[in-house]
Amino acid sequence: MLDDEAIVFNPFSWETHLLNPAAAIVLESAVSAPCTEAGIRDILVEVLGEQDRPRAAEHARSLLGELIKARLLVEQPLSSDAGG
């Protein structure tokens, strides 16, 4: 950790990424358990400043997109319990 930022190394791509505090919290949460956009929104509501909280869903979408683009997270389809 550097102050509130985190440095993450991706051994699959050999890339190093500097994450802001929100991205670091989201990535740490995703390591613990699978996450959804709604779950990330809920996390961000807790850590964002008061003026940014109303846009937590937008921040969650954007942040997840960036983490997927950086290949730090992999998007998985929702599983269906309705057998086929």
C-alpha cells in the first residue's frame, strides 16, 4: 500500500497496476468472494464521500469495467438455477 493506494501485480499479464482506494477495496472484496455490481455499489456507498454517494451505482459499473479491462477481475455469467 502507498498511502491509500495499492500496487497490484498481475502474474498472468505481467502488468503492475496502481489502484485508488475504492478500486483496492473492491479488488480485496472480490478476492474474498464473488461480487456483483449491486454488491460493489453497496461497498462504495460506505466509502465514497457524501457528494459521490448518489452516483455509487455509476461508480460501481465504471470501476468493475476498468478492473475487468485491466484483467484484474474476470466477468462470469450469472448461473441459472432453472435447469435446462
